[in-house]
Amino acid sequence: MPSLPQNDPNQEQRQAWLNRKRQDYAYSPTPSLPPLPQIEDLPRYEGFSLKYQLRRDEATFKLVLNMIDVIARNAFDSLDKLEEYADYFPVLSDPSSVKTFRYDIEFARQRIAGANPMVIERVEDKLPDKFPVTDAIFQSIVGGDKTLESEAKQGRLYLTDYALLDGLAPGKYENGIKFFAAPIVLYYWQSSGFRDRGTLTPIAIQLNQNPGANSPIFTPLDGMQWLVAKTFAQIADGNHHEMVSHLGHTHLAIDPFPIATARHLGENHPLGILLRPHFEFTLAINELGRQQLLSLGGYGERLLAIALEEVSTLVTKSVETWNFSEFSLPQELKRRKVDDPTLLPDYPYRDDGLLVWDAIRKFAVNYLSLYYSSAADIVNDFELQNWLQELRAADGGRVNGLPEQIENLEQLTQIVTQIIFTAGPQHAAVNYPQWDFMGFIPNMPLAGYAPYPTNKEAIIREADLMKILPPHKQTTTQEQLMYSLSAVRHNRLGYYQKNTFDDPRALQVIEKFQHQLNDVEVQIDSCNSRRREPYKFLKPSLIPNSLNI
Ligand code: MN
């Protein structure tokens, strides 16, 4: 039965268990992404189970058949026409973006319901000076005599700014260097007159951070140049997605928590019992990720636009600047000023995410109150306080934004909610859309293979776009990676293996959580029936308990 350390009669046994764990989970003196913590050796029992491996093989079986077919067909052929990218799915069903990728509203929709709904921010009163879109440009797209200033004041202007890619060294491939931009994109929320209806549309794209003669502002009136500008915006978003939103802010941000939990929460600590299923195979997938994505010759180097050293630096920086309190879902939405549904009524990631967040928060408080009946119980839980200190420590987890001490149930609930949300739903929201949006390469290539236009006079044809898009080899590599990462769902949020919990009161709380998740599912289905396209990535039935792929 669960027991807080201060009430446990078997102190010696408890301590002996923790001592063994601290040996099993020793910090490495030479982590692969210093100063981010990493354990020296993955304990064998943290490795993927046979069941997991079989599930992964089963999920990727069709991919193998698909690629045999693709490679046989394309062996002597090069890519000359855009439509040939749709021929990469002889066995697999098409990713959803095959049909939609050229549409402007689908481009904008990816900012609120795509693979990376983490970048879009509301313009508060005016556009930044570095992005001099004029009223005349704005009116040429939206019509009428609306000004940017008045529309910004009404909360209808949105931006995605990929400044973090500015000035980074490009990656290389067998025929030269790769290309990318550090774009800024302006979007406009066009209300249809009904309270919750409208569309987000792209208005303008500037492909680099310095305005001027060599940095024109492209608009939907620019034909093929506009498609190329959108493609470079997608390349930037795809790179931001993999390095920051996916690897940095879920996989590696959560990494210190399973380590500190193993080292500090006793075998029957109620919080340890609760969290362990949410960390299943996380250390194993992160070890694999470090090897396959961030190593020389790995996927990062083969696919991403920037040089491998820059990839490591950017990933490390994104984890170091991840701040626990600023990145709770409600705070993070406020940070980007996209938390008000009256201003931006359509934001599926936000709306579904908050429903799931709330269900987890209720579950956490119900579960934790079974074991902590007063603030003193929390303050006196020395294992919990040591866990917190190690997570904060410079020679431990290095997690920013955690409180100095956990003083009450509300604070503890907040922390637990965010850990479970990041491990399950947040990772699901950025991981599983990879196939739909990045499996069809022209929608979101991870690098350009020819430069972007620097003046509006250049005439661009399909053949020029084909030079920018990835060649056959990079296309198949990206396709395979995106499919393998999206195809595995090992388990389901709120459903635990038998014998994980042996306290009958906890089992009741879990049952209640499952009911609440089912209610959320019904609410999301009902929202989806009103949305132009359904958003499925935060449906509780499709969210795993832990980050393991
Ligand atoms: Mn993942």
C-alpha cells in the first residue's frame, strides 16, 4: 500500500530500495547534450518491452511494403513534376495534406491545428518594425479600407516569426548545401459574422528578418512566388517543430522527471506510483532519439535544414529556456496572447487541450488528496522535497521555473498536472500529426535544396519549385521517419496496467478520471462536427499515457 515516507514504518527497506535506484540511475559525467542531464546507462528494465517492439513492428509493416514498391518504381527516375510526390503512397493511405497543401487556408490552419500549433501569436497593437507590411498591401488582400492598426486593436492579426533560425549555418548533403529562411508570416482572422465562425488566412510572408530591397514581402497575389514563400515558411516551421516543440519541449523537457522520480520517490510513494506509468519507455525513446536524430549521419543531419552542430545547440537551448511555470498550457497560451476565444474562436489545439488539461487537473487533485490531508503532510514529505530539489539543481535536472519548496496541495497539483500533460497530451499533439503534415513532402519539407527568391521580378516555374523541394532520397527518408513516429500508440491516457495501483480508493479515482476523459472525447467529437476539418490529435482515446515514440 502507498505510504508517505514520514509515515512509513519500514524506513530501512525504503532507503535500501532508493539506494539501489540511485546506482541504477546515476547521472552521466559526459552527457551527449551538455549541460542537459542524462543517465549513464539505461537500466535494462527501462528498455522497450517485447509487447512494445511487436506493436512497433506491426505498425510499420505496411511502411516496409510501401517503400519496397516506391524504391522499385523510382530506381531510374528523378522527380520532375510536383504531382510525382503523390506517388509515394502505393500501399499506405495518403497523408491528409496531399489534397490540401496548396490552399492558403490549409496553410494557416496548420498554425492552429497542424503539427506545430505552438508558434502563432497575436499582434497586440502593431506589427514589428522589421516586418513593414503596409495598409495598401493588407487592403490588396482583404479588400475594403481596414487598416492594420485598427485590425490589430481588435485582435485580428496574428504572426508566426521564425527568428530563431536567423543566421544559423546551413546543413550539407551529397550535392551541396541546404537552404532555409527565417520568415515572418502575417495572418488575419476573418470573422464570418457568426460568433464562433471565421477563417484564419495568410496575408504576407517576408522570408528574412531584415526588411529591404532583397527581402520582398510576398502575398497571395504573387502566384508561384507565393507558393515558394509558403514552402520556405513551412520548412522553418518544420525545423522549429522537430527541434523545439517536439524534441526540446516534450521529449527532453520531460527527461529529468523519470530520473528524479526513480532516485527520490520510494517504491510505495503515492506520487511515484502515479507518475511511473507516465514515464514508461521515455528514457528508452530518448536514448534512441539522441542516437538516431542527433548523431553524425543521423536523421537530423540527413533531413533538417541547419548544420548538425546548430541542431544540437538549438535543441539544447530550447530545453534550457523551457520554463516549467511559463509552459503550463494556460500560461503558455497567455504568453502568445492566444488564450481569448472571443478574439480567436477557432483554435482546436487550445480548446481541446484545455479540456484534457482540466480532466488531468481534477484527477491529480482527487488522487493526491487521498494521501495528503494537510499542507504539513506535503511540507514534511522529505522524499517529495528532495525530488524537487534535485529537479531544480544545476547538477541534477536543471529544470527552470519550479518553486523553491512545494508548500500546499494546489502547488503540487499544478506540478503533477503539467508533468502528465507534457508526457501524454502535449507530446501526442506534436508527435502524431507528423504523418499527415510532414509525410507528404511538398507540404512540409524539412529543408530546401535551392535558394529562395530575393526579388519579385524573378519568374518562378514549377521546375524551380522542384529544385527547392527535396530529392528522392531525402523524400523517402522523411516519409519513413514521419510514418514510423506517427504509427505507434502503445497505450491510452488514464488506462493503467493491472496491479499498478493497489489502493482501492485510487482505483475509484482512476475510474472517475476515465469517465471524465470519455466526456471530453464526446465534447471534442461534438466540436469536430462543427469544425471545417476535425482535429483528432487531442482526443483522449488517441493520447498515450507516456511519451515513448
Ligand atoms: Mn515523439
